[in-house]
Amino acid sequence: MFDAGTAAVLAPFLMVVGIVWVQSRAKLEEKRIAAETARGPDPDRIRDAERIDELEERVRILERIVTDRGYDLAQKIEALRDDRSAGTRIEDAMQREKI
């Protein structure tokens, strides 16, 4: 379809077009990052981070229960249920926000 002469003529043109395209994409990405940073933290990310922290704490507690033989398992589970009522209130508040 293309001979060597045509390819030699088109190659520099295509390289210039490619370089301009890459530079414009880079500038656009920089502007997007700057706009995102100026907007501040995303409330959904903050809420997700708080939820992750809460879940990590619960996992730590469960790990302690499983590995610590000095206490009765049933008592610890009951203590977690008491703590869960606070977590349930948080989840209910989050559900109301979504409505």
C-alpha cells in the first residue's frame, strides 16, 4: 500500500502529530489534577476511610479474641455486640445521608 518513499515523507509528520498530542494530554492531566486538588477532599473518600478504620479496629479486636486464651470467648463476643450498637447508629446515619 505504501512504498518506502511515502513512509519516509509521512513518518516525520506523524511524529510531530504524536508529540503534540502527548504534550496536550499531559497539560490536560496537569489541569485535572490541579482542579481536583483545589476542590478539596472528597466526602465519599473521607467516609470510606473512616469506615475502613472502624472495620480494621474490629478485625484487631477479633484477632485478639481468637489469639488470647485468657478470657472467655462468649464474654468478648457480648462486649462486641455492645460496641456494635454504636456502629449500627453510624451505619443508620450514613444510610439516611444517602436518601
